[in-house]
Amino acid sequence: MIDAYTHEIIGWGVSENLLAENTITALDVALHNFEGYDLSSLIHHSDRSSQYCCNHYIGKLQERGISISMTEDSKSTDNAIAERVNGIIKQEWIYSMKRFKDLKYAREQIGEIIGFYNNDRPHMSNGMLTPAEMRRMCG
């Protein structure tokens, strides 16, 4: 999950499948990071994959008053921000790495990459601030 304003990755997970429980875990991480905040002005945008359309996932968003937006069809350009971040992570890190030896190692490596992406990698769209710096400036 990416904050479209700061470009910060706020919720994520690595799994062997696309089951809804995995996206719900990533959503829980993101919601936990903003516990105590009024999220009713937020819009959650996703594709129409079943894991984002399931009752449990939708219910969690509705509980926090978050508006829901979904792509009209399966065009990846309808979710350009997420696709861009995924592309950056793949091109700048994953493609140059050796294959992950197991799921645990993959989670560790992706966690380190996301830590670097959020805290050390400046973005032109953020005025060359990192996503974490942008969040601190904006509250």
C-alpha cells in the first residue's frame, strides 16, 4: 500500500499466493501506522482483484470511513502509482539480486528494500525528499 501523496510504502507483505488474508495483513499494517488519525478523507484505490473486493477487506476500509475506488478493468495504468513503485523496486533492486532462497529470506530482503525506499531514496516528485521526510513535513 502506497501513500499517493508522499509515495511512502505504508503496508506490504510477501506471500506465496494471492489470498485475501495477505492483503488484509498489509492493510492492517497500514491502518496500524495511522491509528488515532481520522482517515475519513482518504481514498483507497486498487484494482478489482478478489482480494481487494472481499467483504472482510472492504469492511475494514468502511470501519475507518475510507472511501473506496477501484479500476474499471484490469489495465495496470489505472493504478499507475502502485505500478510505478513496484517497477522501481524490481528494476533498482530485485532484478540485480540472486533468487531468494526461501520466503523468510524474501521477506527480510523486501523489508530492507522498503526501508531504504521510504527512508533513504529521494523522489523528484517530493522535491528530492524521501517519502518519510515528506510525511514528517506534512503530518
